[in-house]
Amino acid sequence: MKKLPIGISTLETIIKEDYIYIDKTQIALDLIQNGQYYFLSRPRRFGKSLFLDTLRSIFEAKQELFKGLYIYDKYEFKPYPVIRISFNSGDFKSKEGFKNRLFEILKLNQNYLDITCDNTLSVGGCFEELIIKAYQKYNQKVVILVDEYDKPILDNIENTEVARQMRDGLKSFYSVIKGADEFLKFVFITGVSKFSKVSLFSGLNNLYDITLAPQYATICGYTQNDVETSFKEHLKGQDFAKIREWYNGYKWLGEGVYNPFDILLFIANGYRYDSYWFSTATPTFLLKLIEKNNYFVPDLENIIKDSKMLDSFDVDYIELETLMWQTGYLTISKVQTNFDDTPLYHLDIPNKEVRVSLLGSIADFMARVHNGIVIKNNIYKALFEQDFDALQTQLTTLYASIPYHLFTHNKMYEYEGYYVSVLYAYIKSMGIEVIGEDTTNKGRIDLTLKLPHTIYIIEFKVDATDALAQIKDKRYYEKYLSDGRDIYLVGIEFDTKDRNISKMEWGRV
């Protein structure tokens, strides 16, 4: 049985030490034969570094590594000088640290290619000299592979001034590639975010962005077939439908894929369902944006964007939905045509892992609840047992746990959307089906909860006393009368002075 390549992103190690390798060389060959300058955006831990290393091994003509793989007898392996630039590590907290790291990267490439550069005054000058000397020394055009191109910016995304310095420094650095066109064979740049070309790649406007190219949708990640064949021995006896529900669902206008990290850790941890990918990095900046923008969390179910919006990310303009899509917390679930024949993208949370973890993080962050797991379990139990007294107690405890300073810095609590968002995030993170602003022919239900044997129709009111009456008067429940499940109506009223539930009423249809 082949070993699991956990944390390994070097092709030679994987092949020679008998680790599982998912063959991506057909895609690599297509890229090499049909273009020269490429850009790819994918979330963290999706296998970008391994794909770059696969390209490096191809261009360094290490044909023996590809025996049994698609490209082995379909490509004329010929060695080219390869410059590998990776920002996976380094000090990017200051302009000086960033500059020093760039020189370190260029020095590593000089040593690897056995070249000495004379220009040590500017990073751009050294980079340009490295390209030209590599071309002259090996009498072949040069290959440039850039990994995590945007990490110096993302590491400082909460410090706009430093992030702007990183962006401007990278813009100058990448512009060297454009000027060296006559010396270059192939360029591949990859990272997490998709910065606007105006802000970062204005000097490199010949990049082919393959992020949403359907033919390259599976360039990173594991397909369903990969999981059921290459990992067949490791997953013997497991429920593939449940694995798919938990971990598949990331889509870039083509077949959905799994994050490799999830599958590898799921197997390594004895088939325990857990949030392996999500737990590698808490999206703190994302959570702060949600709070800062007073974002109505149920809107996560109804996001529609055009291609311009998905390309609009920049240091000075960060749109929440764009950031969530680029970082993997949202994915493209459907595409429709706009009135002017341009595409409109429907975004949704990709799978159960992200849904449970992201919504749980949002709920805990908005409420700042330290014992959230206890409250969550108690709410879950009360809903399943139709215990409304317990439910009111737990919801009162939840809202009472929100620190006072959150209310003094903003007036979100004056609007029912705040209370709806907190409860929506908690319920959704339990894996319960929740519909925010559920549309009926008489109006919109604030929250509809669907449990196996029960439906809850919930209306919220702030400083008002007609929550339950509104449900009855507008007969919201009629939408579900033929469903067959028990229907309960719940009216929840809030007092902004007490910042908590003032009254909760319920009834059964």
C-alpha cells in the first residue's frame, strides 16, 4: 500500500519513496504546449506547490520520475534553466525584511544555477541579470515558477500601509518578467488571492489567468475518481457519499474537487470527520470584516457576482465575498447568463466541513462566547425535543454572553438582523438546514429551521411586541403545510436597553 504524502510537495520524494501521486501531467503538458505565461489562484493547501514542482521536474528533464505517468512518452524532455521563487517563508513585516528576502531567494537561485550576479543594488536589477545570465550559460530559454506570489501582501492585510508597500514592491519585481520576454520559455505564477491586474500586474499584462478555465478546474485537488481509485485501499469500507458531503464541492467552472489535506488527514486520523483544512488557519481578518461591515450572515446563501467583482481584490478595496471566494470559504455553485450575455456566478459554501466550521467561527466571533460548544449543544437538544422553555433559556444565555463593549462600539443590536445573524450562524454550524429570509407569497420568514421531524418558523422583532402575531397574520406556515412535518411558530422579541430577549412565544400549527 502506497504511503500518504502528508506535507510533501516535492515530486521526486513522492515518486522515489512510494507515496501516492495523483497524475496531473496531462494538464501540465497541455499548458506547456499551448501557452507561455500563466496565472492560477487557488486556496491554501490545495497542492499548488506540488504542481509547480512537477513543472520544474518536467523542465529539468527528469524523465525517469514520470515513468507510468501520462506525460512520460508524449513529451520530448529537454533541460531548461529553472528559476524557482517561493514566498512560503520569510519576514514580510517591513519593507527592509521583504527586500532582504527577495535577495535571499535570488541568491538561492544563483547557487542552484551556478551563476553569480553583479547587480546587488536593486532587486529588479539582480532578477533581470539572473534571467539573462541563465539564458546565456545554458543556451536555453528560462523557466520562471512563482509560488505564493501574494503572501507578502496577505501577511499584512490588516496593516494597509505595509500591505501597500509589499504590493508596490512585488509589482516592480514582477514587471522584470515582462521586460525579459525574449529570454523566457515558460512562466507560471500561483497564489491564493487574485489581485486586480491594474494594481499588481500592470507591468505583466500578458498573463493567461486559468483560475476559471474549465479545462484546468482539476489542476489542484483530488477528484471523486481520484479518491475512489488512488485511495481505494486506504478507504476500504468507508462511506464515500458521506466523505463527499464533508469534503468535496470546491468548483472552478468544472468538476468539483477535494482539498488534498482533508483526505490525507481524514485517513491518517482513523476516518474521523473533522475540520482538517479549516483548522490550519483561523480566518480572523474575514471575521473582522463581517463584523465591521455589519454583514447579514444569512446572505451567504444568496450571493451572486459578475466576473468583475471576482477580480476586484486589492489592498485599498477588499470586498468580503471576493475574499471569501478566493480563500476557499465560498465556491461557484452555478453560472447563469446576464442580460448582456456576460456570466453571473452564484457562490455558496462548498461542503459540510466549511459550513460547520465557518458558521461556528462567525457565531463565536460575533457573540464572543467562551462556552459556545455547551450552549450550542443545549440549543440543539432543545430544538430536537421541542423544549421551548429550555430553548428560551439557552438563547437568553447566548445573547447575555455578548460582551457589553460590542454594543458600545456599534448599533448593530438595534436591528433584528444582528440577532438573526448570530442565531443563524449557530444553528447552521450544527448541520441543521436553515433558510434565512425564506420567501413566501405573503412576505419573508426571518428564519426557517428544518429538522428531520420538525419545521420551525421564527420571526424576530426589536422593541416590538408582534413577532408571533405577524407569523399568524401572514400565515407564513402555509408554505409548509403539505410537508408532513410538525410545524412550530416562534416569535422572539428583543429589548435594545437590556440587549436581550424580552419575550418569546410559540405555538404549533
